[in-house]
Amino acid sequence: MRSKSKKLYDHLAEQEQLAAVKENGYTIQHISNPSEAVQLAAVKEHGYVIKHINNPSEAVQLEAVKEHGYAISYINNPSEAVQLEAVKQYGYAIQHINNPSEAVRLEAVKQDGDAIQHISNPSEAVQLEAVKQDGDAIYYILNKRIWPSSPVMLAAVKQDQKAIKYIANPGLAWGK
């Protein structure tokens, strides 16, 4: 009978563990104390497996969010470098970041203008970047009951002429 603390792949050498996680990253959940090399290989195969790694290093965190930005939702207190990498890969990852810096906010909306819906009190620079990427992002700005500046409105309409419907009738965004 196997000890409860021993996991399925613990008896394998590191090279064998590496081969296993390269084939299927989720195999890492069957390894008690995977080396950093095994952790890196696992998250490169599938970023979400970071949720099965205790106290991953920043290097492992970076690889996980490079594979899929949403993996940041499984990381406690990610560094700004990890946050930036996550939103570069997936702008909506910002919804899983507490108090993102202005740089992280800007990077998120550069990747996906609609990510602004997950940013409270977006600065004018963030608003401008969001509408440059997607003119319809003006909807989310107005939905926050923020009246955008003229340059933001102009940029939105330049990017997508249909955005004028929200500016001409902000009630569409404000639910009136």
C-alpha cells in the first residue's frame, strides 16, 4: 500500500518527470516536490497548471502567464512584471489583478480595448488607448458614468464610426 504523502510520479527521475509534464502539464499534480525545471516544463505545456504548484518562482509565474494570461488568476501577489506579461497575452487578465499600475492598465487595453470594463477610474491615457484599439470601448467608459474628453471621443469615432451612437446618446450606455 502506498503512503498518502507519496504521489504517483514521485518515484520517477527528474528526466522522466520532465517527459511526463511535457506530454501533459497536468501530470505535475501527481508529483510531490517538482523541481523548477519540471514546473517550467509543465506551465509551458499548459499555463493553468500553476494552480497545482506551491509557491512558484517568478520565472515559473512568467512562463505560466506567457502560455495563457488568465493563469494569473491562480497566482497570489504577482509582481508587476508578471502582471504586465499576463495582460500582454490576455487583456482581460486585468480583472484578476488588485490595484494594477497605470502601466498594467495601459498594456491591458492595448491588447484588448474592451478590457477597460474591468478598470475602475481609468485615466484619460487608458481611455484613449482603449478606444484606439476598439472604438466601441467608449461604451464601457460611458457605462462607468465617465464623460470622456473630446480627444477620447474623436479617437473612438476615428477607430469605429459606429461608436458615435454611444456618444450621441449616452443613455445607451447608462441604461436609460
